[in-house]
Amino acid sequence: MPEHPLPTAPDEDRTLSPHTGYTRAHWEATGDRLLTAALRYATPGHALIDLPGPPSQSGVRSDGLEGFARTFLLAAFRTAGASGKDPHGFLERYTAGVARGTRTPGRDDAESWPEIGHHGIQGQPMVESASVALALRLTTPWTWDTLPAADQDRVEQWLRGALRHTPAPNNWYLFPLTVAGFLESVGRGDAETRGAIDRGLGLLDGWYQGQGWYSDGDGRSFDHYNGWALHFYPLLHAHLTGDRALLDRLGPRLREFLEGFALLFDANGAPIHHGRSLTYRFAAVTAVALGALTGETPLDPGVTRRILSGGLRHFADRGAPTADGLLGLGWYGPHEATLQRYSGPGSPYWASKGFLSLLIPAEDPVWTATEGRAPVEGADRVLALPSPGLLVQTTGADGLARLHNHGSYKLDSREPERAPGNPLYARLAYSTRTGPTSAANASDNHVALSARGMRSARVRIHPLGAGRDWLASWHRPVFPVGGPVLPSARIESLTLARGRLELRVHRTVGVPVGTPVHHSGWAVAVPPGTVPEVEQGAEVRLDGAEVTSQLVGLYGWETPCVVRAPQGTAYGAWALLPELTGTVGEGGEGTVFVALASLTGEAGAAPIAGQVGAGAGAGVGVGVGVGVEVSGLVVAVRWGDGGRTVVDFGAGGAGGLSVTEESA
């Protein structure tokens, strides 16, 4: 196939889009560029797209199908959004590939697709079948309808493999639903397809936890899959089907979800860096586009486009796609810790889901209204989401979003807790400008016990309480295999957010006296080989290129220090993080530790600590001053504006917690 030049982007439009400069034409050009680049790696019959990069655990053949299916979905959004106009001839090649790949499935040749199997190594084709089916559904007049009857029969037979094998016990059940929805849309429905749809919708209802959030299967796994899978597949199916009852059932959930989720995009366009599969990048905007497409959104059209285009441009300006038009494995550039075992060269192309925005008609106000401010650019916000156990904190001065985690973990009810845990779920906090350190390095935003030279992990997180601006949880400290086992130990943690400040209170229970306890703050990425000057006294302050991380011990903490993370984060190849160390004291009710943390993008950020004492009643200067007093399990904080917060870990007996707040 001759190599086609990559399409160029149109000029910015700062009148229509004063914040990003992007218009619908930029989305179309970006889609064309991604497809042109990817199709250079197609096999001669177009059935597989073997993108460069290390293979996934599913193998090269499955990876080739993944590259095909996920870019086919992009081609479908691009052409369906243009009412079938396809000047680059993308659909012709994908239609040929569908026919060729399903001619002899499972055969070891240059073009045949792998057969769909049960969840496991043979299960990855089930994931890709959903993209193939959805792409065919969106482009039926220009793809499916052009296939001879025999080819249609073979495609159907391959797709039905998704209905006849067992998915993973999570969002995978929505892949057969999507396949079944397509088959029914082309008159090939039956009891098998209806069963797959009803099963998926039934499980979805069981996973719904409230406030617009679904758990990704059994347990409490809350992350970006909530938007780009759990809302996406069933609600888009309802929209395409025109099922009013289903739209009325699922739509309000998406609307409520977006009320909080829209706050998790930085003023610079970045999504929150939390959860797995982050190499899908701007797929994070999928739910925002879905809300506009279905009318189930609380966002004004100009605000919707700001989030959509901000997310796309954020990565485009930082090297994803690359100069040759490809989406590589990583975040901006390559970043191994961002990846999962199932990640292969085609995996990043689930970013295609963000191009759902092109199904919004060109004349819709989402594309014609003047671009608005991002929700994060308004007044400072703190939003507690008790259902998923997440606390959203945003600051308008720097446009930065933070997510405090007191309820999300990637573990179902049958799995044992194992250290070191997953850094993309286990940390106390995440943001739009920092990423977690790797499991092999010191942990950022973490509280841990130390014993036998090992540090404990936070794995399964149990919600403990919630209020207007705070959330709390507890976990059992888990050590690596061969390490100590403390069956009666638990650590209770509370985060209360105010402006850019984070009050972090921890209580150890059932932990041996004298055990060291460590608490870390936000990790700051710095250029490789650079060791910045660190302000370290009562407060540890780290200044990075985009953010400043500060951490101060208010009570119980004895020693501040700076820890290196040489594997870095997704935001830089090398990182530093502040850390405090204390010791578990006497007393059967446990030991309380209090700290104040801050992450800010404001230049010249004021210190959050003045003179700090060592015991109860220690004074702390934060702006006009903050004071803290601790008596047993009761922590009283006096804020600079005269307000007062009292945290009582002994309320109501064991495991009890109460928080009272008084205005100035």
C-alpha cells in the first residue's frame, strides 16, 4: 500500500475557542492523521494492523486484531459523524479487513483473526469484538450492507463467539451486549442476543453504587472505566436503539456522574491520573461527549467542548500522538509503570472512544457555541462522593484537580490482599499534574507501618465516614510475602480539604508500641540528573516544573525528610517526595497523627508551616494561621478564618468517627 502523507491540522480559532483554539475540524484532522498513520502497518488484506511495540500477554496475533478493531472504531466515529463521507477511503479498507479476518478464524496465516475464547489468554478477542460490532453498527450502510451474504454470515459467526464464552467478571459483560446490539440492529437477533443484552444490563444495575458511579464488577473498583466503558456501552446502545425506557433508566446516572467528573479535568486539559489503562489517554473525555450526544449532561455546550478539546489538545501538545502519527504505550511518552500486562501496541487506540464527540452533529451548540471555562477554573471546590469513596478538590487559581481516595481499589471480594498493592488505586490521593510513583519505589501519598525492614501496603480500602468536605476510610496494613502479619492492626485515615490545603489525620489501632509509621505527600517530577534545592525544616517543600508539594507534621510526626523515586512518574523520569516519620505510642485506643499537605501550581506558593511544636497544642502558621490541639483521639483544628473542625476517632466506640465543623 502506498504511504499516504499525514493530514495537517487547520489553523487555530481563538474566537470560537478562546481557551484551546480547537474546533470540530481539529478533531477530524486528528482522527484522519491517526488512521492514516496506523493503516501503514496493516497486513496486505487489511485484516490485522501490526503496530510497532512489545507484544501483550495475548500474543502478536491478538495484538494485530486489537490494532484493527480499535482504529476501526475511530474510523466509524469519523465517517458516521460525517454522514458517510470518507475522502480517505478508510471504510473500504476496514470492510475488506473484516471480511478477510473472519474468512478462516483461528488459522495460522497472515490475515485470519483469532477465535474468541473465554476470559484469559484466549479472551482478548472478545474485547475487540465489541469495537468491531459497534463500528459496523455505526457504519452499516457503507460497510455491512456492502458485504456479500456469505461474508455477513461468517462475520456473524465470529461475533457470536462473544456470546458463547465467559467474559471477565467486570465491564467485559458489556462486550457481548454490544455485539448482540449490533446483530439485532441488522435483523440477526434471537434469544441468544436478547439474553446477552439482558444479562449485561442486569449486572450493570447490580454494580451501580450511586452518585453516577458503577463499580467495575464485584468489589469497589472505581476509575475511568466508569466513563469509557460502564456508561459508554449500555447508554450508547440505548441511544442507537432509541429505547426510551432504557435511556430514562441510565441517562440520569450519567448526568449525575458528570456533575462530579467534570471537575476532574485540569485547566490545561489533563484528566485525573488515577486507575488502570491510562494509556487510553483522551478516552477520558468519552463520558462528557456521551452526555452531550444523549442530552444527559449538566454542562453547557461551550463547557463540554472545553473539556473535550482540552483533553485532546493536552496530549497532542505533549507528544501523543508522536510526530509519525502513532499512539505509543505510555502517558505522554513511554512509561512502563502506566501499563498493564494486557497492554499491547494496539491498546492505546481505545483513545478512539474520545472521538464519540464526532457523532454530535456539526450544527450542535457543542461545536458552534463559544468555548467556555472549564469547571475547575471557577471558585475553589470540594465535593464529597461517598458512594465511590472519592473526594474531589479543585483550586481556581491554578486550575488543578485532586482526587482523594477513600473507597476505590482494584480487588474483588474473592481475592486476597497482597503487597505492594496497585499504585494506581492504593494511594491516598491523585491529581491532574502528578502521577503515583512505581511499586518498586517509595510510595507517594501513602501511610505505612515499618517492620523487619519492610513497609506495609494499603490494598482493600473500607469507607469509614463522609461529610461535606471530608472523607475517611480504614485499611489493614499488609506486608510483602515473608513479612510480618498483624491480624488485629488497622490504620484509619481522614482527609479534609480546604482551598489548596489537605488536613490528613491517621489513627493506628492494634499496632505494637514503638512501630515506626511513615506518611508521604505528593511526588514532584524533576528533570533527570537534577537535584533541586529542598526547603526542609518543620515543612518539607519540593518545587517542580509545574507544581509545588508541601508537607508538614502537626502532631505525632517526629522526622521530616525527602525521598527519591528514581523510576519517576508518568510526568517525569525522576521524582522526589516529602515524607514524615513517627512512632506508635502507648495506649490501647491507638495513636493519632496529624499532617497538613498541599499541592499547588501557583508560582511562589506561600509556605504552609510556620513554627511547629512537638506535642498537643502545637501552633502552625498557614496564611493567617492554623492551630491544632490533640487530646487522646480528639483532634481540634482552628483555621485561619476562625472556623473550627473537631475530628473524634473515639465517637461511638471502636471504629467510630465523628467530624464537626463550626463556621467563624
